[in-house]
Amino acid sequence: MKRRKFISNSIAAATGVVIMPTIVPSTVFGKNAPSERINIGQIGFGRIAMTHDLPETMDYDVSRVVAVADVDTVRAAKGKQFIEDFYSKKTGNKNYINVKTYGDYREILADSSIDAVIISTPDHWHAQPAIEAAIAGKDIYVQKPTSLTIKEGRLLSDVVQRKKVILQVGTQQRAMSQFRIAAELVRNGRIGKLHTVKIGLPGDPAGPETTEMPIPKNLNYQAWLGSTPEVYYTETRVHPQNSMTDRPGWLRCEQFGAGMITGWGQHHFDSAAWGMDTELTGPISVQTIAEFPKLGMWDVHGDFMAKAEYENGITMYTSGGYPNGIRYEGTEGWIFVTRGSYTASPTDPVVSGRNSKALDASDPKILTSVIKENEIHLYKIDNQHGNWLDCIKSRKEPVSPVEIGHRACTVCLVTHISMKLERKLTWNPEKEVFVNDNEANAMLSRAQRAPYGTDYIKL
């Protein structure tokens, strides 16, 4: 009760509204004992929640999604309908569940009957609700990128580990067998000594000129902006009002992220680190060349080339000029891995004919090599969301835990800082600072607009 009261008071202080959380008993969601159910609150309902996070979670009987929060009341209502329709179809019972809707996610955190949360918000709203959920004792599934800045990513990892909650990062390539197999083959020396990794990652196009529009009555725009600077509303900057599947404009605004280097970069950097055995460290230097739009509202990077050097002697190159995927090159051959035909959402980059194979190698015999019992075997799962639910029950570490997620996101953000400064940077992955570079270190965090942001969380 003290925790709920504290969170409610925090909401009241920020919004001027006194909120009385609605507590929904676990027992109403099925004949099984409450301890057998994981009651989940969905934070943010958009294309990723609708096409990916929610369906893949609700497929498991152990889960019950009982609430949805969104700063857009239309989207919150659509989330409620989506969840209720899913369960009605699954169970044959039209009245199976009555999903609660909220305009402030902290009401979900205040509900003691909710065990866990899924965070499918825009990138600038990942770290704060995840940290606050950990403080509230909730287990967490958070979409990538893990954080907007390296500073808040480190805070997130530290808080999650201290609170001992289960956090799974949505880097679902770890659930795709070809990425695990490729990493195992590389880690076990099937291509000799690994020396080079090449990652294909596209940029984004320049955006249109825009004009100010009236803020929709259904959108709490101040809360949507969160900790980022106040700018005028235009639909192109936020999300489409009449579509749930079109790519939202905020993905291409540096105010809310960094573009494809974080959007897809965390997927590929995470998978590459699996094969490079660098999951808990990072590069020691990064050098980039990048193009940025000179006109228009969309201002994230376009075409680019990045070179990252690691202490173990591996050099990693990233560019849109490579096929979308990861190519490991060793002294005795190469392995290339990609998603193949898989997409998490309708607007994901699609594979082309030249890289349609999900797994390829310089010699087909490399791919049929058996990993022996005494060799390195990596964490094997079938589904990212299912693994998260399993780990909530077992309290074991999931396949994509917070520290590994933070480290992969850090590679993205260090690369982006190099793009902006247009020079080579030396990075200390142990201390998480740039070496003798005050200008670069000033970019490890961003100014935050009160009362929003991780700087204002009471730890």
C-alpha cells in the first residue's frame, strides 16, 4: 500500500490530478490459481505492440494482459479492444476479460495485482518507465533501443539488477535459430580466428517540411514529448492518427532517438556481440562517416560507414552498403546470417535477392558442423516473449538481459556520437567514458525537461 500511495502521489504532483488505482484481483482471469498467472500491463499501444509484442505474449496461457496505458486515448481504447478480441477468439468467451485503460502508465505500476509490464513506447520513453517498473517490483519486457542515452542506460541496468526483477530486451534475433547457430560456429572456431565483422544496416531518407497543426484532443502531447524539448505538434513528427501500422515519424527525428543506428542497430550489434564474445564490453574506438539531411523535419542519419575496433583484435564495419545482416570473417572462411523473410512489423526492411539466405557460409560443410558436448553452447530459446515468461516463473536470467541490452545499445550510441562529431573517438568500455574527450563525454546524456526524465526519478 505504501508503494501504491507513493506512485499515486507522484502522479498527482506531476499532473495535478489525484488518481485512485483500480485493483483487479488475479482470480478473475481464469480457473487456475493466481500464482499460475502472470498479469501484465501493456505500456504503449502502436504498431509494435499490435503486430508483435502483444500477440506473441498472449499466445501463452500463463500470461494475462489486463491493462493498457497510452497517452493517446484513441490508441488506449484500440488496445483494449485488440486485447479483448484476441482473448475472445482464443477462449470462445466474449466476456473473458475486461481490460483497464489508463492515460498514465504509472497507474499500472501502482496496481499490485499486475506482475509485469511490456513497454512498446517510442524510443525516448523506454528507460524511464522501465526504471520505474523495476522500482515498483514489476518484471519488464522493453523494446529496443534500451535507452536514449548511455547515462540512462547505465542507470536502468543498475536499478534492474539491484531490484532483481526480470527484464527482457526485445532483441528477438536471439530467438531465431540461425543467429544462435552462426554465433556458436564462430565461437567454436569453425571459420578459424575471427578478425572482421561486417554489418548491413540502412539509413533513413530526409523528411518533408512541416507546419504546426492543432494537437488532437485525444493526445496528451506534453506527456508524449516527455523529457525531450518542447516543439510544435505536427502529425508527421508523432504517429498517424488514422493508422496503427504505418511507420511513425518520430523514428526519423533525432529528438526522440538516433535513427536506424539504434532502431535496427541494437538488433545487429547484439547478435554480432554474441558471435564476437563481446556481450559485456564494447569497442575501444569508433570512427564514422555519415550523411545527415540539410532540410526537412526528419533529421536522423542517412547513408553511413562505421568502423569499430575491439580489444580482442576484431574490427567491425557497419554500413548500408552491405547486405542487411551480419557477416563474420575468419582466417578459414566466413559465415553470413540474416533474418531471411522474417519481419516483426510490416515496415521492417525486407531482404533482397542477394541476401535471401538466412544462413550462408564460404563452405557448406561449415554449416553442417556439429557442436560437440564439450564445446560452447549458447542460450537456446524458441520465442523471446515466451522466454521472458518462463524466466518470470523460474527467476533465471533471460536470453537478452538488461546489461547485455545496455552494452549493445551503447555501441549504437557511441557510433552515433562519432557520426555527429565527425571524427574518431576512443572509448573506455569498462568506465563507459570517452578517453580525454570532454566534448564527446558531454553527449553521454541529454538535458531533460522536468518533470519528465530519468533524472527526476526518486531512486
